[in-house]
Amino acid sequence: MLKTISLFLVLMAVWLLLSGHYTPLITGFGVASCLLTALIARRMDVVDHEGHPLHLGPKIVMYWGWLLVEIFKANLDVAKCVLFPGTYLNPSMFTTKVTQTSDLGKVIYANSITLTPGTVTVDLDGDEVTVHALTQTSAEGVKNGDMDRRVTKVMGEA
């Protein structure tokens, strides 16, 4: 039941952010639609441990903050590539090991790499991830293992 309530609250927050209408009638429709969606998801048994990972708690919020800073820095790196391609653009593809043991941890890590501009996760196979990077800096950002260690810590696998 806690996951259903949490799903409703997340849906409601997203609805409020995106709707822009706060009259009683429209807000009532929003509450009703979010509640109906949460109840249907519960009835269909699709509100699960991995799809709605409440067990990660505040650790994931701290990770998101760190990831936002990394995304900002990577945006600057990609902007340099656009402005000065001859100097900064140095594409590469490489494979690196992941230390996460759970599928959820591996997916969070692979998605974090892809969310960071200048890097894309091409393949995730077992305990290896193949990454394409636009610059040497973005490649080193993945190879140094900081993101991997942080995701492992969030998942409680360290």
C-alpha cells in the first residue's frame, strides 16, 4: 500500500508541475486521474520493488544531486566540442566493469552514463558496460569509477 501511496504522490507532483491550472475543478480532475491511475496500477500489480524503488530512500536523492552537477559539467565539455571540434572532439568506445550485483543497480549505472552528455551506454552485458564517449574527458569520467562507486553505495552493495 505504501508504494501505491507513493506512486499517487509522485503522479500528483508531476501533474501539478505540468498542468499550470490550479482551479478547484481542474485540480479535482487531476487528483481523481492520479488516484485512478495509482489504483489501476495497484490492481494490475505493476507497482513493484524495482519500478518504484522506495528502499533506496534519501541516498538516491543525494546521488541525483551529484549527478546533476556531473551533467552540468559534461554539458560544458560538449559545448567545447561544438565550438572547437578540432581541439576537443576525440570519440572513443570502450568497455568497463560494473561493480553492482543487482539488475536495478546496473540499470541505474548505465542510465546515469547515458544521461551525462557526451557519453552513451551502448551495451550492458553481465558485469561489463560498453560506452561511447565524445571526448577524452568524458571517457575518463567513466573510467575513473566514481559514478560506479556512488551507484554501488546507493544500492547498498558496498
